[in-house]
Amino acid sequence: MKRFLIPAVAALVLALGCASAPEPIPVSRATTPAERLKEGWWKARLEEKEKQATTQHDTVFVGDSITHNWDRVAPELQKQYFGDVLNLGFSGDATQDVLWRIARIDWKTVAPKRIMLMIGTNNSGRRHNHPPEDTFNGIKAIVRYLRTACPEAKITLLKIFPRSMNGKDPLRQRNDAINARLHELADETHVYLRDISPYYLLPDGDTLNKALLPDLLHPNKEGHRLWAAAIARDFLNDYQ
């Protein structure tokens, strides 16, 4: 018998008095909330960010190390382009880790106007080795949760940035397969799908630009500047 996940969002939907709960999402490692509390730095960042989340923030980022690095690599650019940001990016996180973390946030207090989400590349990596279908369902569960917890927020869902030197790499191919389905999660009214991946590729449209992603995965400072320039205006104007 096929098992299904009844995520925390389902209970939240019912608690808010919605007419019907959304269709259940198939169970997998990518859709089952998980924590990393045994990792000291992760626990410390969690405590820091949950403390920040006890006040209101117009802008929230959610993701993995690529998002986390706004705090580490380009904090001044984050402030310059986006103002006050509650950055909920955690290095190494996959969809299941994000699901665990966002369920702990008091979103009524944070009350964001806008959320930027990019997640999934760690699901594709060799540590987790999740099939694209599972990762897509993990992203779907995150979007569903945020839509219910923050009904007034505009969610910008970014396609996963390219990784590896070119499209021959299986990890790039997995991310491409996930990205090909993300349009299913966007209605361009509450959830906006944006793809700035081409900016990180050379003119052939396939080879990664190492001047922007020197480790073939994470943007450097100039890569973050490009990211901000590509998205900030529409994102901060809430696509109006």
C-alpha cells in the first residue's frame, strides 16, 4: 500500500477553518521533517534565527548554504538590496530539514510580506541522493506550508541554481529535472517562479561561469550581487 505524508500544514489548514485539506503528499525522506540538532553550529544558528523570529520581518529568505551565504559572503549587499532580512538559510539543509525548521516559527509574529525560497540541491547531492520526484514533493510541501502559514506573503520560488561544470554531470541533471516541474507550484499571484540560473552560465548556456561560482555550486560576492540585481526590484515591489 502506498503511504502518504500528512504534513504539519494539513493540520494548520484545518485549524484555520479551510473548506478542505490539500491532497496528501507521498512520503519520502525528502518530505519527512528532520532536524540536525547534533551539529553544534546548526543548533546555534537555529537558536539565533528563532530569537530573531520573535519580531516582525517584512522579508524572509529560506534555503540552504546558497541562501545562508548572504549572511557570510555578502551581508552588506543583503542589507543594501533587501533591507532587514530574516535569513533562514542553513548550510547543508535539504527539504526535510527546512520542513522541520519552518514548523517551529511563529509566522503570525514574523508576518512577512515576501519570502524568497530556493532549496533542493542538497537533496540531489551524494549525501542524500534523492530522486527528483521526491525533492519536488519536498519543495511542494514547503510551499504549501508557507502559503498556509503566511497567506498574505508573496512567495518567490527560485529555480535551483546550476551546479557542476556542465550539463553532463548527473547532479546538474537531477536539479534540471526538479526545475522542470516547479512551474506546477506557481500561480503568479501568490507564488512567483523565477529563474536566474542563465546568468551563472557562459554564453553557450551550459558551462558554469567559475568567475561567479568558483566552487561550482556557491555564488561568490559578485554572484550574490548579480542575484540581487536580477531579482530585488520585482521582489521588493511584490510584483505589483
